[in-house]
Amino acid sequence: MVKITATENGPYLVETGGSATVTRGGTTETIERDVIALCRCGQSSNKPFCDGTHKAAEFGEPASEVVVGS
């Protein structure tokens, strides 16, 4: 099961179940974390990951949740 939560005024939190594989710029990396934060505001300097820039950008969107599998 994968759970994605769009936090209020913040990033997407992806519950990975332990790890995730991310490909960016032609490079693939494995992230060994139960939860990763992905940028939702478009302002991060470390895309696709959140770097907290949404606070300075005053990003504002409501929370929501998606669950895949069970």
C-alpha cells in the first residue's frame, strides 16, 4: 500500500513502506525512508523533494489524501 498525503499548505508526504526509487536527471537513486516529502508548490531547489521553500512562497492549498492498494 502507498499513501500520499497532500499536507495543508505544504508538501506531498509519500508513505513508501520502507524505500522508494527516484529517477531525475537521468540518475536513479533509492531513498531508504518510510516517508518522503515531495514538493507541491513548485519552488523547491531540490525537486522533486521539498526543501521548505513553500513557507517563504506562502503556498496555500488544502490537505487531501490518496491511498493506493490495501
